[in-house]
Amino acid sequence: MRSAGGRGEIKVRRELQSSEPGLANRARTGQEKRNPQRLVLETPSQNVFFSPVSVSTSLAMLSLGAHSVTKTQILESLGFNLTHTPESDVYRGFQHLVHSLTVPSKDLALKMRSALFVKKELQLQANFLGNVKRLYEAEVFSTDFSNPSIAQAKINSHVKKKTQGKVVDIIQGLDLLTAMVLVNHIFFKAKWEKPFYPAYTRKNFPFLVGKQVTVHVPMMHQKEQFAFGMDTELNCFVLQMDYKGDAAAFFVLPSKGKMRQLEQALSARTLRKWSHSLQKRWIEVFIPKFSISASYNLETILPKMGIQNAFDKNADFSGITKRDSLQLSKVSW
């Protein structure tokens, strides 16, 4: 597992009439715990692959231009109690998070970037524009959406370049009503602290991908000391494998029939518990070569998390622009 790419997009459209949909939000973003559970419920028989930090960051950035109920719904859906947590603290927290994910390191490549592609006729509020640049280090590009195919190619080319070709065709289906696209992408590449040696890779190893389906794949193999243990509460085995440069991967194997229990318990607290409780042991590890890709339409999930006004005529994004009425029309990851 050497590299991974992530992408997110928020597409904003202008409301021409009070009954028309507007701002489209397509983002690979999310909240630590609720989004994974929602996606599992929506796709119970599929792999789930997305970036919670990317989803959360994009929605928090969008909230900079939201007012009244629209802003409250977005921030509360991310788990913030605005009675106890000042809005300014929320944005400072995201600023720190974004900065921590963009600090260069000689041992690993970890980059999270955001970009706004704005309809050239759309006049952005100076405060919104300044905040997305200052807090989220976002790039802003004036874009001609009168030719959707050219605008789409421009956005896809930008993301492909920023992710070293790992993330391609992030945007599809732009239309003439598009007023703004917010893109967030994450790129990660690192080397194992204890590497797998190519000579030990088994080239044609049988791997079960379903109850009755077996495929033959290259299988990495090594015997080493790794942090390992069993979580008796969640009925699962946990293996932690470190990368060079202060990063780690967790491989979790639930007992038969306990996947749903594990999914519901996944959180930052659970990861911290595992990190502190696992002990170094000699372990024989087999990891197949694999790739996962996925795309989700979040406009059916986010309203269930409380983001409702943003998708209808009650949306208040007057913090983005005063002259046009905007609303979300599509959100995807």
C-alpha cells in the first residue's frame, strides 16, 4: 500500500427562479463517525471508501458563506454544538487541521488542497474570498461555465496535476446553471517502516472476495514484529502497521457476523484505544495487491444528518454573494 488519492467537489448553481434547484455540492468530505455509518446503511453490501476529513473540510468551508439556519445545520451536522463551541473556534480548528496536512515531510507525501472554480460573472463577497484563502489555503480560479465541457476539463486537469495523476475525472456533468465548484483532494504516498520485500511476494495467490468467488492476486508477505491485539468488546483482531514519517495503517478483522458492530463503533476514540492497547508481537502478514474506487451521491445522506435548507429555496448563502440566490443541488464524493 504505497499511495492513495482522494477528491471532493462542491458544485454551486444559480437559482433562476424560487422553484429551481441551485448549488451543487459534490464532495469527498465527511464527519468522523456519522458519515461512515450513513454510507454503510446506504450501501450495505459494498466496500466503503472515502475521506471523512475531506467531507468535513469542504462542508466547513461552504459554511463560511452560509447564514442563519443554513449555517447552523451545516456545522451541527459535523458534530459541533454551537452553544458550547464558538464559531470562530470551529474555523480555527479547521485551519490548524488543513495546515497540519500540508506540512512537507521527507518521509511521506501527504497533501490536502482545496480550490474554488467560480463563474466569472459571479461577484464573491470579499470576506468569504479572504477566509477561504486564509483558513483553508484554497486557490480560486475564475471560470467560464458557459461551455461546461471546457470548464470540466479545466477542473479535472487541475486536480490530476495536483495529485500526480492519481485522481482523474473528478468532475462530470456540469451544466449551464453551475456558478461555483469547490474541489477538495487528498494525496498520500509513503513507504512502510518495515517494508515488504518483492522476492517474498507470491504472484498468484488465491483470495476470497465473496462467499464463493476466488481471484488470484499478487500477495505480499513478511514475518515481523508489529503492534497487534484483540478487541474483546468489538470482537475483532487489530493490526497496526507504521509508515515512515509518523503515519500508520490499521487492519481490522472482525469475527464472523460482527462487521456491523465494528462499523458502528468506528471513531477517533476507538482508533486511539487501539493505538494505546496493541502490543508488539511476531506476526506473519499477508496483504494482497488491491485497488478500491467509489463514488457516492451525498444529497440523500446529508439531509438525514440535518443539512436540509441548503438544498431548497430556503438556502441562505448570502455570505458567498449578495447578487445571486444560491443553493445546493448535488453532493457527491
